[in-house]
Amino acid sequence: MITETQILSTLSRVQDPDLKKDLVTLNMIREILIKDRIVAFTVMLTTPACPLKEKIKNDCLSELIKDYGSAFTFEITMDAEVTSNRDRENILPEVKNIIAVASGKGGVGKSTISVNLALGLARAGAKVGLLDADIYGPSVPIMLNIKNEKPLMTVVNGKNYMLPIQQYGIYSLSIGYLIDEKQAVVWRGPMVSSALRQFISDCWWGELDYLIIDLPPGTGDIHLTLLQLLPLTGVVVVTTPQDVALADARKALSMFTLDQVKVPVLGVVENMAWFTPAELPNNRYYIFGRGGGEKLANEYHTALLAQIPLVQGIREGGDLGLPAVISNDGVTKQAFDQLAEQVAQAVAVRNATFTPAETIQ
């Protein structure tokens, strides 16, 4: 008869490819059940968007068959428990990971990346929130097709909170939900910072695996307020391949890597990497240059998380409030699903290898 100790001994030879430790040491093997000739157990991954899910499962099966052959039937369940490594005692204690999406300049598709990243993580099974921190130019209400809805209020422990609006399986909040879409936000820096503080501390986000924050372009008041208010898990920097965009993306990267800041850079997303017309799906035209995102990632010793093509359907989906990741376009959907997997993977590695996230002083 096989024992639980024997099963764990065999599975201790299987490593998590990202964390470089075995599954038993990482406490990823759960709920072992042995009955007759059936051995069942659960592998608890660090994120539901793990891109190596099938590899880990196959590696477990391979090692078990190596030791026990066909004498037993092995039933492996793949589950996930998102990890966290941020100070959750004070602000947003029920949010496991906070990811900022930044760019040095406007027009590179940062909000498109933020929305589709949030939806991609949710499609994988995570609980996700999206905070539109671009106070002057909020795009999230249009992209999620909820321009005319207003946040409701709730009372928790005697305090009034706004409730984020749910759409497409994620929760979101934006200044665009509170003002007329034609109204300009003519505020000085302190008022903008105050609004961001309210969105964070006066909104009831509840339990989230990931909170995506769509930052405005540049390196100004909003960024400093956020860094002082929240311990960020990491930042994703968006750029296009052209040199003009790369020059500004470097400024964004430099801000987050300052000694006083030290927010881990999860990686770079190269948006509009090439143009592919619908009638010629195998053709690529490098309108904005080629390889800029990879060059930037190598320069800052970080990952190139994804190259998102310039496709008409992405623009149409954003304007219609039907983001690409939930559309019927297989190419763009796959690109954003892979982005979500890469970001989730980077967060898991960051949580296992970096010191806990802290706010800056």
C-alpha cells in the first residue's frame, strides 16, 4: 500500500519552474487522498493565470509513474491561491496585490493595456479590481461601456464607502463615473491627489487578488501620492516601439527604480508592436519601428511581458466598450491572455523573492 509520505517524497522532485523550489517545500501539495488504487491530490498554484499549469501537472504525473508505474491511478486537481507580499494591515487589507500600469507619455495605449490586463486576469479565475487614476483623462468608463452608471454607497463599521461598479467580471472606479463626460476636470495638484486618496480609502473594494491601477502619463502628483499611500506589488510599463515613446518610458522606469522608491518593475509591454490587417492575418508591418520594447526591457534588466499588435479590432472594441480580451478575435484575445499570464507569473516570483512592498516616505 502506498502512503502519503511516499507520495510527498516523489513529488519533492518536481520543481516550480519560476520559484526554483520543489512543490513540497513550497507547500503546494494539498489534500492527498489514497483509496484502493486511486491517489488523488491538489496542486495549489500561486495564481490561477499560471502559464506553466500543464507543465507542472505533467511533471507530477511523470515522477509518480516513474516510481509506481501503472499500479495506481493518479488524479491531480490544479487549483490556485494567489500569494501576497505587501503590508495589508492598514490600507486595503483585503487586496493581495496592487499593480500600477504606467507610461512616460500619453497615446501609447496604457488604458487599453490596463483594461485588458484586468479582464485577462479575471478570465483566468482571479478576483480583480481596476482603478482609473487618470483624473484628467479617464478612459475606463468608455472602454467598459459603463458611462452612465454611478457608484452606489454602502456603510461598513459606521463609515460610508463608495462601491466600485461591476462589469465583465471586474470591479472598477473612475472619476468618469462621477462627472459628466463633457466636463473638464480643472483641478490643481492637491485636489487631484485628494480625489485619488478618496478612491482608495473611501471605496469598499473588498477581497481582491489583484488591483490594477491605470496611472496617468508622466511622473507627477498622482504617482507620488500613490507611492506614499500604497505599498505597490510592482509596476508594468507600457510603450510603443518608436524612439520618442521609449525616451519617455525610460523616465517612468527611472522613477520607479529610484533608491527612495524601489518598486519592482514586473516588465515592459510593447503596444502597437506591428500592424496586421484583417485581410492579411499573417503579414506584419512595423509602422512604429521594431524591437523597441525588447531593447528597453534589456536595458533595465526586466522582462518583455508582451508584444501587442496594432489591430483595428482592438481600437473598435475600446470605443464600443467591448475590450479585445472578451471579443471574438482570437489573435488579440490570445495576446492579452498571455499578457495576463506573464504578469501573474511575475507577481508570484516577486512575492517569493523580494522583500515586502512598502510605501515611500
